[in-house]
Amino acid sequence: MSLPLSVMKIIKKNDFAFNEIVSYSEKKFESFLQSLKTNYNAKIRNFDEKIAKFREKKRSKIYNRIDQDLRICKSNQIKCFSYFDSGYPTILKSLKQPPKLIFMKGEIKPQDFKSVAIIGTRNPTKYGKEMARAIAKRFAELGFTVVSGFAKGIDTIAMESALENGGRAIGVIASGILNLYPKENKRLVKALIANGALISERFPYKSVTKRALQIRNRITSGLGLGNIVVEGNKFSGTQWQLRFGDEQGKPAIAVEPIGEYEQAYVPNKIIKEKGGAKISDIDDVDYIGEMLLIEYEERKQIRSKEKNSVVQANLLKY
């Protein structure tokens, strides 16, 4: 970056972090130069030219980073779709905050529009495990794709059961696909991409963060026709998915607990406070399936957003 000697002296004398300055946005960089003129009497000639050069440098840096990430995707058979690409999952275009980018191994097919999210605690009881397995199996038999958050516990059990019983599954992860979280689920990837998809909105080598774990729930909920909660305590991240589900108008369904115990908290909340539907035994799954088919018929009418849509216009700001 080309800066006047007077500016470089001020930066050095006042311990400004040069690396931090390089990472500034164009607007922040302009404000920074203005502050040097005002507070340090720095003589900056061709002010607009300095801003233009900074802009060019930033764009070049961003382009190189994106190009590198796309090369990584290509060499690892990871598909990358922007909101504007034809391969971008149409289902997600209906979300209030659709991911700008989706990274995918495997494939989301038209039949996956008929899907249900089965979610819950990482530490299920024996009853929770049995119900998750049986419910996912039955939904697979009914032709539903099982969507889950790829977490340990209920999420993993549901995906495994669907795949083992000839169904399809979609795992939504909060890390990059090449930095898999949780790592124990690496064994699932081959079966998942053969009969479904593994997707993320994070670049391939990105690590998981608390925020990423929370917001990926809008995708998991967005893909499913409804959210089925098997178990979850009062600290369960499952509640984030229910919040997003409420915003998206998705029905919340709970497995009826047998007694009062820690992991019964979220299901009881759905049944008693929200008046949500419940699954007491496997026969109830058929009824829930019929209910979700009504949602499915509406979903089939979803088409790509028009080019002048509000969502698309907002995305173009970034």
C-alpha cells in the first residue's frame, strides 16, 4: 500500500498496527486518513487517489482469497453455489435470511422437498435413542428425507436410521466441510453424500463457532417441512431451531416424554406451552406425515425468486 512518508512516520510513532490498517474497510480507511489530517496535521496529497489504490488492493486481496477457496472446493469435489446459481437449493431461497453461499457434498434432489427435521440432545436417554431411530425409519419408509444438524446424539441417530432403511438424509454442519465437526461423524459422510447431502454455509476449512452452531439451525429448519424434537434439556441448542421454525411458520412436534426428567424439558415445552403435536408411538408418525404432506404440496409451488426480489436486492449489497 502506497502511503506518504509523513503518514508512515505517524503510524510508527503512535504504534498503529499496520496489519490492522490493511484490513480496514474502504470507508474506515478513508476515515483513518481524515483523522491523520485533522489530529496530526499529516500532509496527504492526492487523497482520492490513495483511496482508489486502497480499494484496488482490497479487491485484489479478496479476489485471490475467493479464487483459492474455489480451487480447494474443486480439488475436494465440493460444490459451491451462490444464491444466484441455478444449483442453489430452491427451498432455501424462501428463507428470510438465506445463506449467500452454500457448500455441498452430495446432492439435494427435488424429492428432498418432502423432508422433515429430526433433532434433539447430544446426550439422549435410552428411550430417546429408540424413538429417534424408530421415527426416522418410519419417515424414510414414507418417502421423507430426514434433515438434521449432524451433531452427536439424536441428530446422528436419526440420519443413520434413515440411511440404513433405504431413505435419504441431509446433514447441515456448523463448520467447514473440510474441518468436520464433530469429527466422530466422519464415518457417516460417505453414506450421506451417496444418498443425500452434507451442506454448510462456511468456507471449507472454517472452524465451528458458537454463533455458527446457532444460525445453522435456520437452514436445518428451513429445509424441513416441520421440526420434530425427540429430547432436549433447558440449555439445549434445539431451542434455537424452534425459534427459527416459529419465524418460518414450521410446525413444532415433540416426542411425548415418559415421566419427568432433564431431557424432557423441550418436548414438554412444545406440548404444554405451544400446544404442538406429539408422537406417543410410531403409529403417530403416519398422522404427522399426512399433516406434513399438506405443507409439501405448498412447497412444490415454490419457485426461484424474481431478479428484483427484496431478498436478492439485499444480498447484492454485500
